[in-house]
Amino acid sequence: MASSTTAPAPMTSPSHLTNIYDPLQSGDDQYHVEDGEGGVTSFEGASFTTDHVESEAEPTFTTLEQSILHSVENQVDYETNDQHPSSISPTPAQAPPPKPQTIVTRTGLTLRASGFQNYRWSLERFLIFVNVDCEIPQYIFESDTPTHPVWSRTVATANTSFAGLEDVEFTAVEILTFMPALYQVHGVIHRLISNGWLPSEIAHLINETWGTDEDAGVRADTVKHQGRASDKKIYGAPWLEYAENAGISPVCPRVTDFTPRHWYAHGGSFQSWEKGHATDPCLVDLAVGISPAKFPQGEDAKLLTEGIMFAEAHGLCIVKLSELRTLLKHKDWKAQVTPMAADADHTALNRSRARYRAAHPGRRCRKPTDA
């Protein structure tokens, strides 16, 4: 287990404005396979039954059946023995387990096990947790732990600290490029979906950034479930159900506060090692593994993007995210960062849709729309 230290805790209640429909209820997202961001394929098991036969003849079994019977005969009574089955070492007589079978869903995606899946961590992610008072999961060091094209490489976690940055604006593209795990924070996913982003579009942008596809990377269905979870936390029910019960317009309020001030007001989907702690990654580490060609550009690039590029160009490898504002005082800082417009998330979505259509002609994608 790894070492630990303390870090600042998160913040606090989103402010909103207006959207035309609830994409989580609209059926626009066609994926229906629940998934916990895992890269683990499901196993199809087989059930075996044996009828008791009154006979002196020695029954014959297949190798697999012998293995199953052997493991049953050698089970430890852990109610009295206090030894958990997972700690029992396999004996040489045991046959290898059946190979996992790849199951493809009707949407063409490989079926994954539901729930959170274990993945290896990048060195940069491990190092930010060394300075946080929490227990680092042992599986991140194990050689048989699988890697994920996104989650094994990104550094920023869902419990990233924005202390001192409460009035700094972050664009939707900056969040999904440099800090994709933040979509697990209720205030962040609520902002994106309220401003028109479909779960599939959120997943597309993350996967495009990391050079992977939805089958191996982030699933739209996972994002959809996270959006529903945020609705329940914020409204107590899915948006349309809440609006109907409250007798108000089904028009979903737009969010025009682009700062992290209220992102954590309703919490998020945190893992055990993230709860009660906050991490403060180095700026340059946020971009590790991302091609500069994938960096946000134009109106999608605000202080975070400028700060990362400046830190990289000047070798400022230990400047933390929390120190982002201090770069403005650096003698070589020249970037001018303008405030975001009220419809900034929507116009960013239109640019993202246009890029996706150009890169994937013929694929299903919504056309750019008016705000």
C-alpha cells in the first residue's frame, strides 16, 4: 500500500439558464450497454450438475469437472477458519479457468462487465496521490492489471482541487481534453448536458483526444448513466420527471457559470481513494500523452490551455494546477485570455460536431444547431 498525505477538500451549487430538451431522456444516445468504464470482457459461465448414482463403479469426469469437484472438496470453511476464499492458493491439480469469450452487443460494442473496473495508473497519477492522505489501491502495481487507453494515461482525477481558481473559466473542450475524469463530478456533467452535449458527443471528444474508439475507450452509455445520476442528485429525479412533477417547463436550464465554484456542490461518483481528499496535479502532467494537435484551439483555449503550453515551453515542470494564476505574473507571459460568452458551451459543441463530421464522413452525428 502506498503512502499518504492531506489535500484540500472540494467546493460548492450550480447556476443555470436554458436548453430545449433533455438529451438523457430523448433517445438520441443509442447505446444501451451499461458499463463502468471497464476494459474487461464478460465471461460466459457454464453450470454443471451431478446426479448421485448408487453404484460401485467409479464415475468418470472431464478435466474441468474434476477441477470443480476438487475445488469443492478442498474449500475452507471460512465461517470458522477465518480465511477468505480469495486468499486460498490454487493447487497444481486445478485445471486453468475457461478462457474469456468476447461478446459483441447489438450496437457492435464488446460487452464489458458492469461496475467499476481496475486499471493500471500512469506514474504521474500515482505521484499526485503519494502526497494525499489516502490508501492507494494495490492493484495499480500488479502486472496482470489491464491498461485502459484513457484512464491509465490521464492524470487529473474526479477529486481534482480547484482551490484558488474559483473564478477561472474552463471551456468544455479543456475539461474533456485535459481532465476527462471530471465528467464524473455531478456539477460538471450537469453543465455539459444542460448546454446541449449528448453523452455520445462527450465520449467521442474524449476518445478522439486519446486516439481510441468507443469500443476500447469511454462508452457513451457510461456517460449517460453519469448524467442521470447527476439529475437525481441535483433535482431528486430525472430532469423531465422533475419538471413534470414540479409543473414547470421541460426546457432544461442552461448553465452559464463556467467556473469550478459550484462543481462539487452535489458531489460526484468518487472511488474510495478519492473521497475526502483532493489532488493538485502539475500543469504539464495534464497534457502528458496528448498530441499538441489535439489541444483546444481558438475560443476553446482559455487560461488552462495557455498555462499548460506556457509551462511546457518554459520548463516549468513543477507548477501545480492551483498555481495557474501565478503564471500571469511571469515576465514572459503574453497571452490574452478573454471571458467566455454565455453560449460558449453550445458554440463549442457546434465546432466539435463539425470536426467530427469532417473526420468521420457518413457516421451518425448531429449537425451544428442554433443555441
